[in-house]
Amino acid sequence: TEAAARVKTQLVIEAVTKAQDIQVTDEETDKQIAEYIKQGPEVTLDSFKKGLSEDDLDYFRDRAVVEKTVQYIIDNVKLVPEKAKDEETPKAE
């Protein structure tokens, strides 16, 4: 199902984040916040951040970590060609 696929994707992202010790800087978090505030009325980054709770900041940090992890995966993926059906399973003789 779609929900199961989302959970699996999230688990993979979390595992890669942990395995590669991916962390974000304050600047990367600010970038996430800046992208978010572009969608609303004009407000400065500093004034918007003043109204954020620690949970809100954690949300933006988490988004930045996910984005950084996905980029890491994209940058490091190695595509393996698919084997033909008859090559996949060796036949016992």
C-alpha cells in the first residue's frame, strides 16, 4: 500500500541519516524556513523565527536533514542493471 511504502521510505532515510551521521547547520535550517516563508505574506526570516517554538525549529531541522539525506542518496546511488529473467535464479542440476 501507499502508506507502507511511505513508512519504508522514511525508515530508509532515517537509517541512512544515522549511518552517515548526517547533520544540518543552522544555515541549512534557515534555508528550510526561508523556503517556507516564501509561500506566505512578506516577512523577514528573523522576525518569523522569533515566533517559532523549539518544536517548530525541530520540524524545520528535520526537514533539512531529510533533504540532505535524500541528496546524499541521490549523489551516491549506484545503479545495477537488471538481470534477465533466466539469469536471476541459477537452476539446480
